[in-house]
Amino acid sequence: MLMLFLTVALVHIVALMSPGPDFFFVSQTAVSRSRKEAMMGVLGITTGVMVWAGVALLGLNLILEKMAWLHNIIMVGGGLYLCWMGYQMLRGALKKEQKSGDAPQVELAASGRSFMKGLLTNLANPKAIIYFGSVFSLFVGDSVGAGARWGIFVLIALETFAWFTVVASLFALPKIRRGYQRLAKWIDGFAGALFAGFGIHLIISR
């Protein structure tokens, strides 16, 4: 049992640490807005991971195998959302005016907006679909009891929250934020291109 938990923890942290839409969303939000907004995004991402983990524990791999059309809908819908996110970032980068000495531009939107963006970014994340639909499912076979399944569910949620809290805190540091202000236009443009690239890849690879 302990070996199972350690294996899942190791595999999941490796999956979290590999850069993807979730990482770029949290880091870009922390550096361009505030740690508070980034943490709301972290809560949204963690909620998304809990949804994927819950579905995986119920047999996501079997669902996707028997309902190929559902898999296609998820892939296309997720790809379109990531493309839209990329477009928004690219548009913001083109409109951004570089003004030396200005305070960081913080969008005075409701915290719920960052939560929803984090949630939707994770649910649209192609890595999450592949990971929970295949790799993660290998560790939660029929031989794993209900107690162990709940333990894995909690472990995945806590590990996700802890990792992205570190990411949000790191990129919200004053020194990193000041560096962002000097290169804001290029960083936002790069992030937007990445999101659009993730989205296009998700659509054409389904």
C-alpha cells in the first residue's frame, strides 16, 4: 500500500513539473497580476485535477474506449478553449504599452474569474486527458480498494495544490515581477502563442 502511494506521488509530481497550460497560466497570472489572483487560479486547477482524478477512479480509460465520440468532443472543446486563451493573451500583448516606472497592471476582476480560468484551463489540458485516461488509470485497477482510492484522490489533490502554490509564490516575487514589467509584451505574446499551439495540437491530434 505504501509503495502504491509513493509511486503515485512520484509519477504525479513528475507530471505536474513538466511545463504545460496549467504551469504557464499560473506563472503568467502571478507575474502579471498578483499572487492572490494566481492562487485563485491554483484552486481552479486543483478542482479540475480532482474532477479528472475522480473520473479516472471511476474508470475514465474504459469510458474513453467505449465512447470515442466523447473523447473527440473533449479534445476539440479543450483545443478551442486553449486557442481562445492564446488569442486573448496575444491581443493583450499587442495592446500593451511599455511604460517605465509604472506599477504592475492588475486586473480588478472578481477572483472567481481566475478560479474559472484555472478550472477550464486544466479541464482543457491535453496532458490531463492523456495522463488520467492512461497512465494514472494503471495505478487504480480493480485490485485497489475503496480506502486506497480515496487516499490516492486526496494525495493527488494536495500534491497539485502544493506544487502550484510554489509556482505562484515564486513568480509573484518582486524581483521576478519587475523583470516581467520590462519584457511584458514579449512574455505575454510568448505565453499566448504557447496556449494557441497547445490548442491547435489538441485539435489536430485527436
